[in-house]
Amino acid sequence: MKTIFVVDDSDTNLSMAEAALEVQYRVMTLPSAAKMFALLEKMIPDLILLDIEMPDMDGFDALRKLKAESTWVDIPVIFLTGRNDAEVEVLGFELGAVDFVTKPFSAPVLLNRIKTHLDIDQLIRERTAHVSRLQNSMVSVLANIVENRDKETGGHIERTSAYIKILLEEMANRGVYLEEISGWDTEKIISSARMHDLGKISITDIIMNKPSRLSEEEFEIMKTHAEEGERIIDEIISQTGEGEFLRNARLFAGCHHERWDGSGYPHGLKGEEIPLQGRIMAIVDVYDALVSERPYKKAIADEEAVKMIMEKSGAHYDPKIAEVFYEAREHFKAVRAGL
């Protein structure tokens, strides 16, 4: 049974709404926006009926707060109002309300409006899930193309995805860049990170699979994969439109070789000029390279790899993220052993 929050400072309106809805829905009646936000910390409704004219915090301010929080932003909100005012409706729709119901309302009208918007919301969720499946399929295909061409880095994408998950969880636990990462969809972030080496599609097999160290000239060509990854994703964006998934994929692809001190490539970004996605990937990418065997080098022990990364903290790597990495080093080691 779907859950409806009814928020109104009038006991009469709350009782009428509950009587109209309780047969078909689980109804939570709340006398103020403050009570609503307190309950939202414990449960998420399928729809909110929200009165506009309330003391302390009116419906408009409550809706602004709802839309500012990633956990609540997608909850459909129908305004309840005793005013028949075009300006009020315009403002409500601009803030993100899906509909208005005029008070006093009739039960059939209220039920019909709620059913309509719940059906629309369900359709949107299904289509969003479909798009997400398509994105993940596209990522898997592209990532596999890159990895299958690069005979030396088998499993790199799976391992770095696991490392990023660990790093994000530990950063959240320690409050490191919490304001930024709390708004991230972790699943989408990890999925988009799988495209960080997409630009290697453009690198010749002679360089990609050379069984010895690259020459200086060859390394300069290899370095172009970061900018080429950006270009490819920009082309996808130009054809499909920018979204969160592709925006993050572009940052991972273009910024994972930037360095904290500005000595990285392709843009020579410095410090927090480097997007957080790039600063995270910089550590997990290098860690995996160090502890993995290549035809031209032996794998380095975990302890030595961690030491090498920490020696470059504040130079190549964001010192805050490097510290989290250090504290989580045993988790990284366990992942590598299991993959």
C-alpha cells in the first residue's frame, strides 16, 4: 500500500483527507512542515499533499527545502490551497509542485488527482530504470572493448570500481568532502567511473600492448587517452544530452591523471581545481597499477604501494583522500585478493 503524507495546520482538513484516502492508501496526517520533515527522516512517502498557508513554514518554503535534498527531491507534491490565484499556481509549478487541489476538496477529485500522479511517477521510475539499464549495458560494452584491447590490464575496471566503492564509503564515514559526495548517487558514480580509460580506444595496439616500457614519444601518445576520453564523451553528450551519468564519466575520463600540485595532464589542474571524481580515481588507478603485474614489471607488495602513494600525498594526490585511502588500506588489499 502506497503512503501519502497530508500536511495541513487544519484538523478538519486532515480528517477529511484521511477519510477520503484511508481505504486505498496508508495516510500520515501532519499538522506542520516541521512535523513532516521529522517524519521524512524515518520514512519516504509516495506522494505529499501540502497546504500552502501554514504558520512557521509555509508550503512554498517547505517545497523549496524538499527540492534541495537529494533524498526527497523526487517525491511528487500536490499543493492544497483555498486560493484560486494564477500567480500562486505559477510559483508552485516553478518550485516543482505537480498539481494543485482547491479546498474544500471532494474525495473523488482528490483520489483521481493522486492516482494520476502516482501512475505518472511509476511510469517515470520505470523509464528511468530502463535508461539506467541501457547506460550500464553501454558502459559494460565500452569498458570491455577497452579492456580486451589492453591485454595487460585484465580486471582493472572491476578492481577500480570496487576500490572507489570502498573509498566513498570511508570518506562518508570520516566526513571527508561529505557535502559533495552526500549528493552523489553512488551506484551511478561507480558505473560512470568504469569509463575512465575510454580514450584508450584511440590508442594504437602497438602502444597499448607493447611488452616493454614505452618510449618517451610513445608515452606522450598514451597520455592523449585522457583528453580523447573527454572528446568521445562530449560527442555522446552532444547526441543524447548531458546527464549526471555522462557528466561524471567525462570527469573521470578527463581528470584521473591530474595531480594535486598541478604537474598532471591533460589540463594541468591544481588542488581542488581538479574535480573530486578525478582526485578519487587518481589514487585507485595508481594503486591498481602498482600492485598488478605487467610484462615489463613485477607487482609491488601492497605495503610498498601504499607507502609510495602516501609519499606523494599533497604532491600527486589530494592529502585528505590519501589519508582515507591509508586508513582503508586493508580493505583495498582484501578486494585485490578476492578478484
